[in-house]
Amino acid sequence: MTAMAQPASPLSIGSLMQLSLSLIAIVALILAIGWVLKRFKLNAPRGSVDSEVLDQLSLGPRERVVLVRIGEAQVLVGVGASGIVALTPLATPITLKAASRAPAFADRLRDIMKRGGTP
């Protein structure tokens, strides 16, 4: 009679080493894919909406008010640590001069806040 070879124990050092190396390889692969996506900006959403940030005014270390153009409309949004809040859509668009964009926006915002109503 010939003796049959015993299968390796699932808890042997060799199988635990193989499992550990496989897990390390998978984690390294996930980190490498994340780095590539971040490096080449492949994860950025691509929308068909014509939008841009026109101007912004800092209110504190983490808070600011941003004037955003979406299509033909302009919206005033607040950006803070808790997220983004739409403050108000503007009925009449603000035209900003190229040389003095920040003061014009700041003055317009100050006027709107003094009135206490909608623009």
C-alpha cells in the first residue's frame, strides 16, 4: 500500500503567509488606483451644465459667500464647514468688472444684506 499525502493544514504558516501577502497586495492595489484617479482627476464628475464661480467673499476662516453662475442665472451660496447652502437666486444678474471684481461683489452683497430683503 502506498501512503497518501496529507493535505496542508489551513492554519499552517505557509497558508497564513499567503493570505497575508494577498491582503497586502489588494490593499496596495486599491491605494494605487485611488492615487491614479486623484493624480489624473479621472474621478471628477463631468456635467453638461454651463456653470462657473464668478466671485467669492471670505466671511471667516471656514465660511465664505460665493456667487455662482449656472446657465444665465446667478445664485448666491454660502460655503462653510457644515456644507453648501443656497442663500438666494439673484433676480438681476450682477455684472462684474475684470479689474475690480471683489469690491463690486462685496459692495453689492453689503447692500443686499442692509436691505434685508431679496435682491
